[in-house]
Amino acid sequence: MVAYPESITLKDKEGTSPISFIWDNFATGYVGRRHILEAINCLSDESTRKNYAMKEKLRVKWDRVIDILKVAWQHQKSSSNSDEQEREWLLLHAASSFSCHLSLLQLAVELCPEQANVVDVSTGRLPLHFVADCYSSGTENDTACRHMIRKLLKLYPDAAQCKDKMGMTPLRIAVEDKLWIGDGLVDLYNAFPGAAMIPDSAWMLPIHAAASSDYAHSCVVKSLLKHSPDGARAIDVEGKIPLHRAVVSASENYSKYEEIQRAYTDGAKCFDTKMNWLPLHAACASSDASPKLIQNLVDHFPGGVLARDKEGKTPFMLAAENGRYWDPVLKYLFDACPGVLKISDKYGFLPIHIIAMNAGSDVNSSHEDLEVLNTIFEIVKHDPSFV
């Protein structure tokens, strides 16, 4: 652990960490389950709590896991701020920070319930923040996440209102990869509905975070917009609305984009303040935006094809720079506004110049070179003056 602290949190191909190797097999076995259940029951009852002593087998596993957690806890601190003094050891926070079998966190809660309202100085986080960040959906911990969110909210209901050092509430953190009901986001929202409209330090609302995350679920986007429809119009520190964020997400979940687009139908006409980009510019500059999404943006605002950003670039030129071919993306843009071929950027480059520079690249395959040449041919076919 001292030689390579990062190994503590690394997972193998099965998604198992060193902590999981030690704890999970024990916790899912007959003896382990019995000892852990007995410990949780005794610690949760005031009449038996004082006299409880861990069974020897449970104590051995527990002590080994705690030794690893203590190193991992300090390593998290040193990764974020090496000038900080030694980080205060907080068992409940540490157990909440590393995905493991639910029983480990349950036991930590019963041992240190008073830590539910203690802030970790390094991150400004409560245990609820760590659970919101760590226990992802789509794994064995699906039900664990909601169970622990409810437990921690019961111990300290105001935790749902608290921001960490990055200005994030637990809801803002959780929207990036969790389910609205199954993972307990609905419980975070019900505990503090105002969190849906509280921005973080980058002025991103939870809806911005969900829109930009590759792993966010459409049910979360839908629920956020249902409860706070004005979020679809909100801008972040770069002047971007959620639609700008959604179009560059690598997620193949097209319904997430549709929910945001429906909530603010004029969103396709909004420019950001950083680059003077429409959502169409952002989509054309992204390798992750699908042709279907780009076509939808063009259909909602055909005039956006001629819009120029701070460098004088149209969405067509950004798509060309990004290696898009004539069919289908560049054709969508051309069909909407054929005049786009004659618009140059502030450096005097036309789209055909950009496309020509992509030809013959050392990283291109022969198929890619043919696609580039076909794109040039289509442009010249529509306007021979480019020759």
C-alpha cells in the first residue's frame, strides 16, 4: 500500500477492489452474514450497544479493511492537496467513499452515527456526499445506494442542503450516474427540493450535470425538468444551457437529449458566452454527437447553419474540422443552407480548405481518404468555382 497507494481503489475486470476481496466474500458467506447481522442489531439497540464485542472472525476482517481504508483516506487527501496536514480519520466518511458490500457501510453507520453531520475538512463533504458520489447504479449496490441515502438522511436531514468545497449538494453529485427512484435521488430531492436549482461553483445546476454526463439516466433528466422546468433555460459559467451540454455527451441515450429539447424548444437558438456557440456548433465540434441529433438541431433551427462563432466558424466548418464526411452530416448542413460553403472563418479559410487539409493524413486509412475526396468532390460538384 505504501509503495503503490493507488492500488487500493483499483478494480479488476470483475469490478472487485482489494477491499472487496477481503470483505465481500466474508460478508456473503453464512458465518460472515450471521456475525455482521448480529453486530448491526446489537449496535442499533441502546440496551446491548455498550456491552457488544465483535466476534473474532469479524474483528479480523474488519481490522484489515480499516487498515486499508485509513491509507486510502490519507491518499485521497494527498491527491487533492499535498500541503494539507494529516487528514482527520472519519470512519463513516471513509466507508462511504469506496464502493463495497452494503454491510460494511451499515456497520460503519452503527459504529459512528454521530459522524453523519461531521464535515470532512479536506473536501467539505458529509457522508451523504460520499455515498452520492461512490455507490453507482448498474451494479450490486443499486439498492444499497437508496438504503444508505435514506439512513443518512434520517440521521441528519439537513445534509441534503449542504454544499461541498466545489459547491455541490448531494443531489448535484448523484445525478451524474444514478437512477431517480432506484438509487434514491427522489429521496434527496424530497429532503430538499431547492437543490434542483442550486448551482455549483461552475454555475452548473443538477440538470447541467445530468445533461453532460455520459452515464446519466433519462429518468433523472425527466424528473429534474418535471420538478424544475426553468432549469432548461439556466446558463452555467460558460453561458451554456443544458442543451449545449447534452449534445456533446458520449451517451447513446437519445431520449435524454429529447427531454431537454422538449422542455425548452427555443434552446436550439441560444448562443453560449464562451465561444458564441449554438448547440449545433457544439454538436458539430463533438465526435460523440450522432447524425440523428445534428439533423434534429438543424430541423429546429435551420438558420443556425449560417451562424458564426467567435472565430467566424460555422457549424459546417466545425464538422469538417472534426472529420465529418459529406454523407450524412455535411449534407444535412448543406441542404439546410447551401450558402454555407462560401462562408470563411476569420483566418480566411473556407470549408473546402479545411477538408482538403484532412486528406492524406498519416493517421487516415485508405477508406477515410476516399471519404475526404468524396466530400471535396461533392462540394466542387455543387460549386465548380472552388476548383
